[in-house]
Amino acid sequence: MSLLQIRDVPDETRRALKARAAADGRSLNAYLLDLLRREVARPSVAEVLQRAAGRAERSTAPALSALQAARDERQEEPGGAAPR
């Protein structure tokens, strides 16, 4: 395991973290270690966007063309919406 040191933590912040750890029945070290583990387990915004871009469907038609085609299909259906 590695040692991690954080400098210049305001006293107010340290007191608040220590109080939260005590309220949870844990040491400040255990509380902060859990906090760090949870943070690392969540993907970053960049990672989420990268995954979403990899999953996105690629289209050669503009979005407005697709919307118009869907509207036209609804118009052709029996009982379809009236034109605007």
C-alpha cells in the first residue's frame, strides 16, 4: 500500500470529515479511504462520454430527414394525426 498525504486542508474541512467519520463509527483514515475507493469506482465524465460515443449509432441522413419520415409514416396510417 502507498501513503497519500494531502496538504493545506482547511481546519474546518478536516473537522467536518472527522465528525462524519465518527458519526459512521470509523476512523478518519477508514472514512477517507472508503471515500476515495467509491470515487475511483465511478467512471469520469470523459469515460462515460467516450463509451457513449462508441455505442452511438451512426447515421448518414440528417436528423430532420428522419423526423420528417416518421411524421409522414404517421400521416399515412389509418387514423393518423392531421397535418399541421
